[in-house]
Amino acid sequence: MQVFNEQSLTRQLVPDRRILTLYSAGGGNHGNKNPRVGVSPASHSLETSEYSFYYSIKIMGEESNYESLLVIGADGTLQACSSSFEQLLGYDKGELIGNPVSQLYPDESFSHDTLPKLAQELYGSGSTEGKTFIQHKEGMNVPIHFKASLLKDDQDKVSAIVVFIRDLQGQRKQELDLESLARFPDENPSPVLRVSRDCRLLYANRGSQRLLKIWKVKTGLKLPASLCSRIETAFTSRRAEEFELKLGQRIYAFNVQPIGTMNYANVYGRDITERKLAQDKLLLDAQVFQNASEGIMITDKRPRIVDVNDAFCTITGYSRAEVVGKNPSILQSGKHEAAFYQDLWRTLIQTGSWQGEVWDRRNNGEVYPKWVSMSSVKNTAGQITHFIGIFSDLTTKKQTEEYVYYVSHFDSLTGLANRHAFMDRLAQSLIQARRMQSLAAILFLDLDGFKLINDSLGHRAGDQLLRLVAERLKGCIRDSDNIARMGSDEFAILLGNFSKVDDVGGIVEKILHSYAEPFLLENQEVFVTSTIGISVFPLDADEPEILLVNANAAMNQAKEQGKNIYQFYSKEMNERTLHRLVMTTQLRRSIDAQELMLHFQPQVDLQTDKIVGVEALVRWNSAEMGLISPGEFIPLAEETGLIDLVGEWVLSRACEQGRLWQQEGLPPVKICVNLSVRQLQGHDIVSTITRIVSESRFDATLLELELTESMLADRADQMIDKLHKLKSLGVTLAIDDFGTGYSSMSYLKKFPIDRLKIDRSFIKDLPGNVSDAEITTAIVAMGNSLGLNVIAEGVETQEQYDFLKEKGCHQVQGYLCSPPVPPEDIPRLLINLDWRQPIDPTVDLPVIRDSLD
């Protein structure tokens, strides 16, 4: 076997795994038209048979004209063929190899001398070509154009015949398409393009102009890559390629027809935008129908159910198979009369629609409410063909409405009416009382000591007490009377239709007597009482709101007199209430109006007799009401929540004043400021003090915060955390009014306290009162044992001063040393050093500025 270069050689596997070698005349002589054939060992095989056939076609220069190749052996059997030939005739791969070629010809066109005649013809000319028919596997005849050549071995003997084949059936169809295209492309409103193999535009009809503008392409230029990739696929596969493209706002379907013999393709386009939109709408409608959360039912005009969606099945419990073909009446609950349905269908047929609430029955027998919207469907002739019903289950909505009504009208803890419902019933009761010219009364009740129970036994016990009280109160009134929980531990009772005020007293006495029995809370017997205020219609007021306000005022007046009593309303109470309202309004404006001011009371060290600190005390000089006592407006500020604003103002102003004193070179003194319960319990007290100290540039170690024992006892764990955070700022902490609350060694050990302040109630009768002397001595001793500084307030006599000094008390504060004075008097006291020395008004003082630079 000769060695051939790659340009003259191709190989093909034959069935026995040897290699069929096709080559030109020996030594690479390409001038010889008759290729030779040889058989080589399988070790010389190439990777694929398809490559070998393609290379054979390339050698013969026929790749552009022929699509298939077969090799016929000298014995008349097929030795090899391309896969395209097998596909042309419908055979599987390798199915034809080794079979006689005669099976490919129709019976009448093949005889025993067909191949010898063909070989003889080939000897004379080297190749021959023509047209004939070959038989498809299914029996139909396939027209082909063929070109045959001889294959010779090394001894120049004929070894096989190579036949190149072109499918005339597909070619004819393409030619007809081209002829049709050539006749009327410009008359076609749809795009028609002719494109070269390298994707350049050869021709475009008038219907293509819109696309050309979008693509910015004209004859001779390449089309967009999105189109070229599809055209290349069509050329490569030699098959038509169909695809869709969105161009601008339109959608086009394209069909690429490659013309194999001419190296170009025809591209046919159709605008399918409307069709796609219609398809999308149909798809959307179907999805809406099936996926809607509302139930949908379609009936014919009889009516019989035609179709239902998934939500219908979910809501009703019926499957589609159970209802299709049935009358919708199978859903009826029996709650509606026949006239209801007659009116429904009459309205639907006459107007084309109906909607309303319907009670139906589920498959499991449960009756439920639903909201239904029905409409009729008519054909082009205006005749009703179908009905559509869309409905939503109102069960949850009804339950929600009932729940909302309950929570808006009833107290969830006790089950009693709430304030809103009580006021509605009160208004109705007063209308009835006017009509019947009878009396009505409101009892406003507040439990005595309820906070103590909450603090000592816990909120669960407090809730239990409120429920038990509600039950007892219901047992004290008539069925026609109304009771409500108005707030935390406040109740209101509406008594109607009575003729004498004395009748009210009997019911009130019954209520107070009901508290004689103890309440069992957390396995403990607890006695509770209540204070009651009463206002009577029409004697005290004739409007519901005013009547309730007057009863509340009467209750507050009763509380000032004691516990477990009741009080009827009087006009004087209303005047006092009005005064408090005016004071609250004025207090709210006092900060902006600069009506608040600070006075400072010195604190004296008992060992050195020097002033070491001052307590900041707020004063209010109202422009309208004059000077108001702190004992009057501070409780009001705490009650109304204004203490937050007042307390922050005091802190800020005290720190500013302390910084001014430091700037003027005065001896450093500690400034003590009281914190209210609301301030300490607020979430932002630490950040507030941090901000005030930072903004005022005051030394935090000179700031002391005074707290009460009751503040520490309430939510002790939370208080410990807050106090440690405050201590981390550098401030000191003191317990004010020590000895009047929950005085306990365990509390003092828990909290980061620096100083105890003995309440003035233990100081005023010293040293003569033995009991007060013992208590004071014990407090001082306890403070010293814990390493705490102890100060006594309210010191007014020298005897008290000397007694406290003797017992080891560290500091005192009171009128003996100095009353509270304005900030401008403090420098004179500090310069004198000794508080005992009288103030010399002739001493020059530093200039004290009113505000920060």
C-alpha cells in the first residue's frame, strides 16, 4: 500500500472493521480522473465515517452539488454510504450495508446487466451521470440525480463504483417556491427576504421595509446576529428553520428555506402579534379562571353547571365531577325563601347582572355566607347562552366582623362592656329617661389598693381580682342595669328607671357590703374595697359625657376622704376639676413661657460646717395664677405625664447652672436633682442624662440623682440594670425620703446607691421624740455599716443639728442652714465658706452669666 498525502486520501470503515481507502492515481497524481480503492487494516481508521465521506466529496469537487454518497462493490452490494443517503430512503444507520443494491431500485428499472452496463460506460468516460428513481423503505419512488465513478485497486482493477446523489424531490419543491416567490414577492404584504450564505441581504420585498428600518440594514449588508444564527443553522442542517422574534412592539414568525444548489436562503416572515396577544389572553383567562381565589361557576341557560374552578371546589367541598351537569340549586341551604331565588333570576335575566349575600350549604352540610356576583352571557344575536357566578366565602369576614365588634364593645379580660359600649347604652338610657321622666344614675368605682396587689402578688393575680370583682358587681345590680370596665381598675354602673335618689344609695350599699368577703388570689385571701362616685340625671347633668365626668369627679373627692365610701357629685367638685384642667393647660405652656425657675437649697457637711452641695428645687410663677406651690403642680405633672418635660427641663437647667458656677471659679459643689417614677421607668432616661451632661459640659461626678424607695421596689431587676448604666456615667445615686417606704437591707445591697436621705418626718420632732430618735439613729448606723453617705433633710433647729452630728450623720439640709434661694445667691453662700456667717451684701461677686456662651 502506497503512502498518500492528506489531500489525496480518504478512508471509510467497511462492515468487517477494515478501512476502505479512496485515493487518486498513485503517488498523488491528481490528473487521473479514476480514483483507486484499497483495503487497509482497522488500525489506520479515522475518527468518524461521516468525515471520510465528506472528504471524498471534497476530493471529487462535488460538495456543493451532491448531498449523499454510496459505494457499490464489484459483487453488486453496498459497501458504504453516507448517513444522509440512509435518511433520504428512511433506513437506520448501517441497515443498508452488505445488501444488494438492487433492493434500492424499483423492480422494473433494474436487471442483471444494469451494473455491467454502468461499469462499461464508466470505463469509456471515467464517470457518468443522469436521473433515475430509487425506492424508499416505505415503497415510494424517490427521484434523484446521480453521478457515478469507478474505484480501482493497486493493480488497476475495478474494485467498486462510487455514486454521488442529489435529491430531486426536495429540490423541485424549492424550485417551485422560488418560482412562486419570483412571481409575486412585492405583492406579499408580509416580509420576504433573500439572504446569502454569509447572511448578507440580497433582496427584500416591500413588506420587509419596516423590519429593515428596525435592523438598520439595506441590500448588501449583514442582517442582525439574532437572525444570522438561525439562518446558519438552516444552511448547516439543510432543513427549514422556524422561529419567532420580537422586533419593537411586534412579534414575527420566520421561516428560513435554504436553497442548497444556489447558496442562498429565502426568509419568509409573518406578523403574528395579534395572534400571540389572543393566545396570551386565552391563556391568561384560563389561568385567571383556575387560579382565582373566588369561586367561579359557569352554567348554560337551562341552567345546568358547565364548569367550575378550583376555588369553587375548595369553598363548597364538591368536586368538579359532582356538580357538572347539575342545577345550582344543589348548593342551596334552605335559609332563603323561594321568592328570594325568583327575584334573583328575574333581575339577572332582565338586567344582565345580580349581586348580593347568599347563604349556601357546603358538601359536608355546613351552612355558610358568601357574596355572589352573577352576570349573563349573550351571543351575537343578543340571546342568553350562559350565566357566570363569581363568589367569595364570607365566613372569615363574618367571624372577623363579630370579633371586631366584640373587641370594640367588650373588655377582653372581664367580658364586661367597655367604655365605648357603655357610652352608647348611656345615651339610649337617657333618651328613655327623658321620655318616661325618670331618673338615671352613673356609679364610677375605683378599687382601693389595686396597685399594691399588682406589685406584691403579680399582674396575674391583679387580672384575677378584676374578673372576680366584675362577677360580684353583676350580682349586685338589676338585669336592666349595665356595667362596664372603664380602665385599669375602674368600673362604671348605669342605673336606669328609678324615681328617688335614695334608691341609688341602696344599690351602692349593697356593692360596698359585697367586699366584706375576701377574694382568693394565688391561694391567698385578700380583702379589697372600692370608692364610688355618683352623678344623677337630670339633677347633675343631662348629657352622657358630662354625667360621666361628674361621677368621676365625685369618686376622686371620695378618695380624698378615705376608702370604701361613696360620694354624690356637687358643683364644688366641678369647680375644682375645672381648676385642675386650667392648671394642666398652663403647666404645659410654662416651659416655653419661661415661667419655671430653679431655686437651690444648700447641703452642709456636719464635720466641716461647709456647704458641699445644693438640691435643685423647681418653682412655677404662672403669669395667670401667680406663684404655685410644688406640692400642687408636681403631683399634677406626674398624673398628666407632663413630669417628663418638667423633669428634663430641671435636669438640663441644673447642669447648665452648675457649669456656669464652675466657669466663674466657685468651689465645686454637688447638685442634687430628683427623678420622678415616670422618668426612671422611661426607656430613654440613660440616653437623656447622657445628652444633657454632654450638651451642658457639666462634670457628671458632681451630679446626684435622687430616687424614692417605691421607685426601686417596682420592677427591681429592670431598675438595677438602669442604675448601673447611670452609675457608669459618673453620677451618684441617693434614696430620697428614706424610711417612709420599703426600707430594707436587701434592697440597699442590691442597688448601686451612694447616699441615704432621711425623710423630714423623722427629723421634725428630734431630739425629743424617742421613736423618731431611734429610727434616725438606726438609719445612720445602717448607712455607715454599708459604707453609704447619710444626709438628713428638714433640719430647722440647732438641737436637731447637734443630735445628727453626734449620731454620725454626714450632712444636713434645711432652713437652719438656708432656705431654697435663687441661683444668684448661691455664690455669696459659697464665698462665705461657713454657713453660720451672715451674708455680707457688700462682698464683690463674680459676674454670673444667665446662659451658656
